[in-house]
Amino acid sequence: MNHVVRAEIPATVATVAVEAGQQVGVSDVVVQLESVTSEVPVPAGVAGIVMEVLVSDGDVVEVGDPLLAIAEDS
């Protein structure tokens, strides 16, 4: 089953820290978002393999926008 990591704040994507095919753990930071006053790390939330990265550095995202998809370990 795929887990979609979503933006929790309106922000600019500062850094995408993973690529498709990469193994991630639950607490691994997969994207760094930059809001007006701070940087916000976004954890994977599940352990698995990154299937698709849906944003790039510099993209502007809103609350709920998908950032990437992870195939959960079973």
C-alpha cells in the first residue's frame, strides 16, 4: 500500500532529501519546507521505499499537497 506524504503548511520546498527507489525509515526527513519564518522538516511517517517524488526544490506547496509516495514495508 502506498503512503502519500503531504504538506502540513503552506511553504516553499527548500530541499528534497530523497529520490525514487530509496529506502526510508519512519522518522527520516524526506523534505525540508521553508515557511516565512522557519524551516520545517517533513518525516516519512512510514518505513518503506520511495516510489515517486512529486515536488522539486523551489516548488510552492499548500496544505494537503502531495510531496511524495512511499510503498510501505509489509
